[in-house]
Amino acid sequence: MLCDYCKQRPAVLVDRTVINNGVAEYRFCEECYKAILKSGRTAFETMQELNAGKGTSCPVCGTTARDFQKTFMFGCPDCYRNMREVAVAAAEATQTEALHVGKRPKGGRRGR
């Protein structure tokens, strides 16, 4: 698995941060992790900033990736199409799966 920061070297370290009752997990090579620590920022802050810069802004409503980073909410349905990478990165960082499988356990019955 490659480093989430540089995407060039193999990841050898894992940084986990608990946020919003979930865990954000990022993997780093040794060089990137050392550089992040020397910068005085946490790995989580650094990756959130990096992910916020991936998307641009929504041409329909004007919501930016930085707005999404602050609230975890998009402004309109077109935001999902225009800033897909930002949404997927946030989901992968805070959830164990990027695929929604429903709110009931498998085989669960619907109540009426």
C-alpha cells in the first residue's frame, strides 16, 4: 500500500484519529510522517488540508472543498459530481467501507 500523502513510497506507518464517533486512518511512508511532525501539524490536519485542495468548487452553488471540510455537507446535488474525490476521501477516512450497505443487518425484517 502506498503512502496517502506522497503516493510514491510504501506506507509503513498508520495514524488513526477518532472524529465524530468514527476513526480517520491514514497511512504514511517514514519520510512524509517525519516531515509532517516537523511542521508542527498533526497528520490528520495535514491530510484534511490536502483533501480539501483536491476538489475545486461547485459551479452550480459555489460550495468549495474547504466548505465541505468544515461541515461535511455539500450545498447541492451537483457538488457530489464535481467534488467526488473529496467526498470519497472523507468517507474512506472516517468509515470502514466506502460502500453503503443499508441500515439493517443482513436478513433483518422490516417492521410495519
